[in-house]
Amino acid sequence: MSKAQESIEIQFREFVAARSGALLRAAYLLTGNWATAEDLVQSALTKTYLAWRRIGAIDSVEAYARRVLYNTNASWWRRRSSSERPTDIIPEPRAAPDHTEQTLQRDLMWRYILGLPKRQRAVLVLRFYEDLSEADSANILGVSPGTIKSQTSRALGNLRAKMAADGLVSKTDIISPVDGPAK
């Protein structure tokens, strides 16, 4: 093994040790399933390793890995049959009354988020779960900041509409960023 290859392997191992946990959390938020998330991270890290020399600066490695993660997830989703819907069995809530309502609300919100189109879900994960800026989110997804803004607005609008349709909020409580309260 050459010195250059040995250096790449050391840098890659350090990167995996430092950032694989964050990548796994992001992958879980995208897929909703730990096993699929682990496969997604493994695939993204493999692609990142193979492109290590092309990536250039070590600072851009994480951005590259995240972009590969999101793109690979979208690619896997496109290959999956439209009728296939992977789900986990949701365990019964525990007898902790102070956390039950919070758990149910989180689970319900997660179901709404999983019902969004992939691009809208990816934007919400990047903006609100990963707490990235519009510019950073746009860079990862390879789109303009304006697209991030419009996709965020559409995603939040879809969530509000689904919640109103299920009677969780009244249509008069829904506030449009442009129009104000619904009439």
C-alpha cells in the first residue's frame, strides 16, 4: 500500500468515526427505519470513500457524504414499487402518563412527515431536524435556495392541510405565510 493510499484510509477512518452517528440520524429521519438507515449510510460512505481523491479538501467531505446520502435515498425510493410501503410495528405506549401524549403526538407528526413527497421530506429534515441554513440545504440537494424556500413552504402547507383534514386543527386556524388565516 502506498503512502498516499494509507493517508486516505486514515483520513476516511477518522471521518467515519467522527460523523457516522450524525449521518445515521439523518438517514433514519429520511427512511423511518433503522435497518434501512444503516444500509443507506453504508452505501453513502462507500461512495464517499471511492470518490475521496476527487472530493479534494477535507472540509467538503461531509457535504459530499450528505449529498450522496440524500441522493442515494431518492434513488432507492425511485426503484421501489409504488405500492410498497415499508412500516415498523409501533409498540404500545408505556405506562408513563407524563410522556404518553408527547409520544403519540410525535408519532402522529412523524406519520404526516413520512406521507410527504421525498423532496419535501428531505427539505424539512435538513432545515428543521438538521438545523441547516437554506444555503447549506440547497448545496446538499444541489438546488437553489429559492427551491428550498418553496419546497419548505409547500411541505408545511401539506402538513397543515393534512392536519386540518383529520380534524386536528380547524381550517380557520391554518395560517398561510402569504394570505394569513384561511377563510
